[in-house]
Amino acid sequence: MKQITKSAALIATACAVVFGVITPLTSSASAAAAPPNWKKCVGEGLDPRQECATVSVPMDYADPGGPKIDIAVSRIPSEKPSARRGALMLIAGGPGGSSLNAPSGKGQRLPQEVRDAYDLIGVAARGNAPSAPVSCEVGHSELAVTTQRPWPAPDGSVTETMAANQRIADACARNGGELMRHISTKNNARDIDSVRAALGERKLSAWAVSYGTYVGAAYSEMFPHRTDRIVLDSNQNPDPVRAERAWLQAFEGNVEENFPEFAKWASAPGNPDRVADTAAEVRPLFLRLAARLDREPIPWPGANPAELNGNVLRNTMLSSLYDPDDYPALAKLMLAAQKGTVPPVPSGPPETALQNLIAVGSATICNDVAWPRSAAVYQKGVAESRAKFPLTAGMPRNALPCSAWPWQPKEAPLRVTDRGPSNVLLIQNERDVASPLSSALKLREAFGGRAVMVTVDATGHGSYLNNGNACGDDTGSRFLATGERPREDLYCE
């Protein structure tokens, strides 16, 4: 997967990158960046202490003297300057998420000793508004919830998925601009180091969640000497060949493992949203409802798509399994479908924000690693997945817009290794539909002696300061505040 070049020398360099001879662009191109000009942040519900600024970075780190883009950053300074250790970067999930408001949000869940020790730093990753934004301006149907995740047709066909992917890729090529070619996980890591340099920090600590753990792993791999204390929460599989394809495929087994937790809740006596008398009845009920809605969708004006069909139900199921607090959304939809009705249309982000999210997410995934382009590859995988994992109906092995992406990746995918300081703490829920324990174990294995892992007996996506598990939370906070980690991997009941 080497970059197409015009000279034999550049081709040789690309081959060296692929086969691990050299690793290019591992130092910040913005080491001499001017300090941020902090001003009051614009927005509602923000902590009045939060300040905002921009940091100028190269659009293409291979051409540091070329065009620049602005990265929006935020901070809440240490609450006790005499105890200040440095800066703690809050890295969002996604791809396509932003942590710009995180110092005012999740950052305030950190215990006092951590807020004393660090400036809390947020960032809108490249392509995310209000950083230099991108948008593909895709059509309304491409914004549908059943297109954002690649659900195949009710009969398992991937034909429409491939057609939608072509439309999205064409729109991104037409409307996305040059920046679309330079959005990737590795460039996100380089931007973080550019921010570090602009902040004047010798080293940087981080708390990364979900896809952010992949960015945090990239930063730890590319800039190991610039890392202080790194907490990776809800961890992604760092597969160096399949990258995000491995994340998508993991859903098929993750859903099967996590659905029983919903089934227990949805059959509990006294639950106002109870859908069945016993947990054993919930799964077959869900499958029957999805199949019926495949055949007889219910009109749902104002929704996108404007009907409650089987894939909308499946998509709601997958989203609800991210957090037990969202179980009622799935139960209410199942109850409505049984009656032939629909609930109110769920709220969602404004279309401009959704366009931005889809553009950044697609660019990141497709620029990180090449995907197969043959429909037959996906059709075969979907058929196998549907047979083994009926809850997800083949979606985890279907194609994303990468199947038609107009550009090839510029560099080899991230490879996490055990070379570097031992300063990484992985925190992981035992049951997580989006970032499963199996993926976290893959990342733990890749880091080797650099990392220690805390597994928490909990359900949902997001572990540290998210479950009320004192063992997991105290371990993470102690590490950030003092540098103390468990001597070996830890299980928190």
C-alpha cells in the first residue's frame, strides 16, 4: 500500500515505509509554533474558566512549508498552580469526534488532585469545525442512519451499499477540498504534538476514549519521548493491516455478547418498558420484529429514512447497547413496532454538523488503510456474517465509502509496538459493544511491557469515571495524579 510517486527514489522510500525500514514524519513540524492567543470561548454551557485559541499546523506534514490549517484548542488551567505538573490532553472518540468542550464537560469529573496537576486541554481534530472544517455535501439519503452504518438490504444484498458509497466518495472528491486527503490518525497524532509544542510543554499526558485510544496509541508510538502519563479508555484493536475494518467486524460478536444484558433488563418485572416475560424471549422477539419490518415497514415522517424498517430497528439496537441508560430507546421502539406505531422522531445533530462528522469520519477511516473495492468481497462476508450473527444482519462485514474512495492512503497504517516508555494505562469495561475486551487485549499485547491494563466488571462504552466503579476510577486517577500504576494487570469487580 505505497503512495503513487513519480520517481524511483520516492517509490523506494514508500516501500521502506511499508516494510518497516523507516518511519517518516514522527517529529512535530510545528516545534516553533507561536504560543496560543487565549480568548473567551464561544458557546453555551461552558465553564467560564475555559479559554479557546487556534494553533497553526501544516495541512501536509510532508510539506511543512506548504499550506497551513488552524486547529481549535481549549483549556481550563490547573486549579492549583503550585501543584501543576503539565497538560492533560482530552482525546475524543469517533473518528470525527471533538473534545473542544471536554475541559468544561468530562474534564470536570476528574478528581481535584488531577485538576490541580494539569491544564485540561481539548481539541477539535483536523477537519472538525471550528478547526478548518470539511464537508462532502452528500445527499439526504446518504445521511440516513441506515447508511451511516452499512446495513445491507433485507435480502443481504450489498448493491445499494456500494452505490451509496460511490455517491459519498464522489461527493467527497468533488466538495471536500485538498484537506480531505490529509485527514488521518497519524496526522491527528502529529497535530497533537504540534499543540504540545505550541503550549510550550516538554511532555504531554492524555486521557483518550474509544477511537481516541487509537490516536493516543499513535501518539505514544510516534512521539514516545513526548509522552508523560497516558490513559486509554475503551480500547480499539490496533490491527496494523485491517485497522478500522477490524473495528467494524467486531460488532457482530460484540452485539451477541452484549444483547443478553439488554434482554435481562427488558424482561425485568416492574420495568415500564418491559418487552417480554423472560430474558430468553427477548432475542427471538427482536429478530421476528426486524424481519416483519423488513417486509412491512411503518411510515415515520420526519425520520431519515422516513420509515421504521428492520434496519432502523437494528441500528437502534446497536446504538442502545453502547450504554445501559439507552436501553429504553430500543424497548420503546420494539413496543411501538409491535403495535404498528412509531414513537417521536429521535433528535439528532444539525445537518451541517452531521455532514462534517461524516466527512471527517470517512476521510480518517479511508485514508488510514486501503479497503477492498470488489463488491464480491463484501457480499461474501455479509452472507457469512448473516448466517452466524443474525442480530447484526451482515452489517459488520459490509463496505464503507472506502470501497470507492478516490485516493490511496499516503502512508502505512499505524503499528503499535513495545518500544518506548512504560507509561500507558488501559482501562476497559468487560462488556463493551463498540470497544470489546478482545480488542483491548490486542492493544495490551501490542504495547507489551509499556502498558498495564485494568478490566472493569461493567457494561457499556466508556469506563473511566463512567461506571461508578471505585476500583477502576481510583486506579486511573491515582496514575494521573501520582504516576502510580498497578504492578500487573488488574481486574475490578
